[in-house]
Amino acid sequence: MKKKIIIILSLIGVILFINLIVKIGLRTIWDTVKNISPEYFLILLLIRFLFWYIRTLNWKIIMEKCQITLPFWKIFKARVAGFAVNYLTPSANIGGEAARIMLVNNKSDKNALASVILDKTIELIATIFFVMAAVAVAIYKIPMPMVQKYIYAGFVIFSVFSMIFILRKQHQGLLKWIILKLEKVKISFKFIRNNMDKIKEVDKNISSFYKYSKKSFFTVLVLYFIQMLVWTTEIYFSLHFLGLTEITFLKSFLIVALGSIAFVMPVLPGGIGVYELTYLAIFKLLGLSTTFGMALVITRRVIALTWAGLGLIFLVNAGPAKPVIKDATDIRDIDGI
């Protein structure tokens, strides 16, 4: 059944992959890419490889704390395949996470689900801190209406309190809490009722990670900060290669951090429309040419499509991995606690 789902996701991805190329336009893609030499484009692909390497390393650290042991490159392939599904389908970032769970689990679906939830949560925490720093710099450095400053500040405050709430609930059992809330409003699913033991086990794994793997938590958090700096470096070099020589690393940082909102609004595959409009608005805010903004978006689309295409290959060729599952009772010894 899982193999059939993977094949269906692959076919949907291939269709949407072709559709994206048609929508962007082969001519537009070529006119943009030809301004960047093959050597420059290879540099950008290598920077993106480092980006995915860090993301894979983070997930591997978390998986090991959730008692799953897999070779690094199997996890890497599942990570990129999940990105392909998220990028090429209107799945609101859910389809890709489901795909990578299927690609790494066999008898460890509870552990794999817990690892993905933890991975996404810590990534979101790092992103919120990154955006907080960017908003502080933007409010201090960039002239803008007070209303706009209040909107930025309000978004950050709301995000921080939401993150604190989620972390507290994960300590106590987030999934169980959600199910109880649904039941209070008379919403219940047979699948959930039949799998309550598994859901409780997932909650237990997540809670145990926060209690007994604090060192790993902070290691992954720091690595996600480094990943954001790698992303900033890619923006900086991309704009330099496109000819915007006056771009600074600080402005590249602001583009990345303030543009992160485009990735939490995946209304369409790859955030089509939202992504472009967000970046163009940021370029205008920073006093940069929107022409370079559009060129940057297209360049990054080409890089993303390249990696999404690679992810589709991984998705088609890779069946579910067979992890080694450790004894869950050893979790208290994970970080020497």
C-alpha cells in the first residue's frame, strides 16, 4: 500500500514539475540562467547541497534519539524526496512529511512520526528567532510607516507565544491534547480511535526527547541557525552573480528572514505567487531593484526545481528503508543524563 502511495505521489509530482516549468516559461528560465555561468550555477548548487546536508544531519540526530538508526545517505534521499513532494504539490507541507516518514520507516512508524514532528518544531523555533532578529534590524535600520513596524512586531510576538504554547503541549502530549479538543466539539475519527495506543507512544517519544535529550535539542537548534546562514550566503552570491554588486550580507539576511513567511503559506505548489510577491515586496522595502528580485526568484526556482527533480528520482527508486530500532528503554541514557 505504501509503495502505491509513493508511486501516486511521484506521478503527481512529475506532472506538476512539468507544469511549473511551463508556467515559469522555458525562455524566461533560459534568459535568467544564461546570465550565470555554469561555474557560478555549480557554486549555487553546492551551497544548496550544504543546506540539505545540514537538514539531513539534524534529522539524523533526532532520529537516533527516537531510537532509529539509518545510514546518512538514506536519510538524505528521504529528506530531498519529501522536499520534492512539498514543493511540487499543494500539500501545505504535509505531503512531504508523510512521504519521508514512509521512506524511512518499516516497523518504526511511531518513532519516525515523532522524529519528523520534532524536526519541524525545532526548525520553526530557529526560524522564529531568525525572523525576530531580522524584524529588529528592519525596524531600526529601514524607514517604514509605523503601522508596518507594528505589523512586523505583532507577527513576531504572535509567533513566539504560539511556539511557547506548542512546546509546552509537546511536553505534555500535543497529539492527545488535539484529539481531546476535537472530541469536545464532537469531531472524532475511527482511525484515531483505533490507533490511540500508537498516538500515545508518539507523544511519549516527543516528550522524552525534550526531557532527556536537551543537548541534542540545542545542537539541532544551532545547526538550524547555521542552515539559515547558509541560505543567506546563497542569496548573497546569487545576487552578486546576477549583477547586483551593491548587495550586502545584511540585506541578504533580511531578504531570507523576512521572506520566510512565504514558506508558511504554501497555498500552491512551491508557494507560486506568494513567494514572488513576498520577495518583490521585500526588495522594494530594502530599496533594491525589483528586476533583480524577480531574477533572484527565477534563479532560485531553477535551483529548487533541480533539487525537486532529484527528489523525484529518489522517491521513485527508493522503497521504505529498514531501520534498526533500539530498545526504547535506553532513552534516559541518550545524552548522559
